[in-house]
Amino acid sequence: MGSSSAVVSVVFTPKSSTPILSRSSVFCSKSLFQIRRSYSAFLFHRKLYVSISQTSSVKKSVKSGKFLFGCSYSISTQCNSAEPSDDEFVVVNFYHFMVIKDPEAEVAKHLSFLEGLDIHGRVYLNEQGINAQISPALKGHAFPRLKLRYKPSLVQLEGGISHLPLLDPSMRATPIGPSEWRKRLEAINGTEVTSNEDSKTNYILLDVRNGYEWDIGHFHGAQRPDVDCFRSTSFGVSQKEVIASDPLSNVDKEKTDILMYCTGGIRCDVYSTILRQQGFRNLYTLQGGVSHYLKNEGPVEWIGNLFVFDSRLSLPPSIYKPHALPEPSRTQGGPGNDMFAQCYICGSEVCELRHRNCANLDCNLLFLCCMNCMKDRRGCCCWECTSAPRLRPVLPGHQRYKKWHIYRDIKLQSTT
């Protein structure tokens, strides 16, 4: 069978009771049933439902279920054959800000409910809401196990986020749908004829992700974030020593449009409340994040792949919109934008937009590497790491490292 990709995307907001549903897929009906079961009763007191229907590839019948989210989320699968294969996944990402009076009780209830369903992922709840990424099994999992627990912060940020006004929509940025986002970027980047002479002025395209995410894919015109962990993000509140790398330094807070984007949307929503408190008035976010944009608009104004925080690490736009044409290559401008698709070691252009972890367990750096450097340094990021005591083997293809004891035991067996 030839390769195929499939995506189902749903956008739903508390102001509307009707979901916008796009279907172009072949799903395992058992997996969809598991997803429906696991969250059909979630947050029941909100009375916000999203219904999804999906055609089974076996029975050609429509299966229906209800999701109770009231948020933006997407379901994506990567299918390489008519039958489930080892690299076929269904991944559901969603988040929602709301008051949960007893999050520990919700955690216990959901742990009990999910028992035996063979669903892996990360589900975090606290008094401000939920942030989740889940994956039911086809023949493999996108996540190693299920982590469902109370977490003080739905996303990690220096100083925490419990004090931020996340539950007040007026304090968060205004969401922009994918089509409107595309129009704005085309006008800004000069790829659309416009009569507005000021279309390229008074705006900042802000990538609210990590620098290594930018390195394999980003919107054209976005400056590379000078952070390796969202926790240390300080746009708009930078100290003097790092203000030169802050794209929001010295901008007019009342007249500048700040266009924020991230993978799924939660980092933008969280950080926009900080910027709002700092006096930035014109804040906009990409609704549903980059994943939702790629599903609807394809790679228009997007360069490269999308970094994801599961075992896949990197997804090409074709996963989201199979028949869309790739964006033509463009010269990257702006400070720090010479890092795109470059080998961490030698600086040459990499042929594959996918990170790997350093073979030295005690380093474990996530980095881009060309084939020559990978062979020369045996999967390590530097010469020092090649002589480390806990050295793992070089992994072929898209494999991810397993627990250290597996490699330790193999080494012990080979010496006996």
C-alpha cells in the first residue's frame, strides 16, 4: 500500500455549540472508541460538548461520540498502510482554562476511568484547568506511559502561573483563525498584493516556543527565540543584559500588533496575560496553534517541519494536509535566523529536520546533527561526551533512547 496521512481537526469555543469538523482519514475504530470513552464525561459540569463522527475503514459505518472540552484541539494520525503499523499514532492535544475546585479528586476519578484503556500521554490538572496530550494504542504509542496527575502549573514558567489571570478572556490575547492568520502574514511578508501601505509596519511576529523548535520549522519572518526552555521566556520583561535579543524591547505597546504563535496554543495564551499586564494592548494568537494552521492552510508562510513533544519529535506539514505543496525556499533574515536546519557541531545544513539526543546519558542534549558528525562522534554532541561512562549506542533512523538499564545490561552481557 502507498503511504497516506490523515488528520481530523475540530475547533470549538465556549461561545459556540457547533464544532467545525474536517475529516480526511482512515482511523482504527477501536482507538477512536477509546478516545471517546476516556473523555466523553470529562468536565461534565461545563456542559460543553464536541461531537466527532469518524468512518471506520473496516465496516464503513459512522461511529459517533461526544467530547466535553470547550477548547481548541486537534486529532492527528500518521498512517503508512491500510493496517496499523508500528509507527502509526493517534495523538489528541487539548487544553482548557476553567475553575476546578477539587483537582485532586478529578485526577483520581480520571485515573480510575482510564484504567485498562491502554491510553498513554500526559494529562495535567489544577485549579486553573487542564493541559493534555493523549495517545491510544494502534500498534505503538507516541508516549512511553500515561502521566495523569495534579501539577501546580499547567505549563512551566519561572515563578509559576497560578497568579496569572488565565480565567479572564479579556486578559488573554485575541485568537485569530488560520485563514485570517495566513492573510495577515501574506500581507506582512509581501506575498499578497495589498493597498495598505502600513501592512509591514507596527507588527511583531512572536514565536513563543524554544529555539530548538524554531531550528526545524517556523513562520517566515519570525525571529528565533533566544531560549531553550519556555520556563525562562522573558519577552517584554527582559533585563538589560538580554534586551538586545528581545523582539519586544523598545516597541510601542499601544500601536504595535503582537502576533503570537506556538505548537498548540497554550503557551501563547499563558504568556499573553503577562504581556497584557506589561501594557501591550494589541495581542493576537494563532487559534489552535501551528498544528491547526497546517491542517487548514498547509505550509503557506511556514518553513520546515513542526517540532512535537512526543516520540515523533518532528512532523512535516504533509502529515496535516497531505496534498498541499511545500512552501518555496526563502532566505531567512533577521538576527539569529542563521540557525535554521544547521548541524549543531559543524554548522552544515542537515538533510533531515529531526533532533536526536546526545548518546551520553548524563548530557542528553537535544540537537540537530548531520550524518558525518553523527558517525564521527558516535551520536554525541561533542568529543568530551564520547568518553562518558554512561554512553548509549548510536540509534538508527527515528528511534528514541530507552531506559539506561537496557543498554547497561546489554553491555554487561557482552563482556561476560
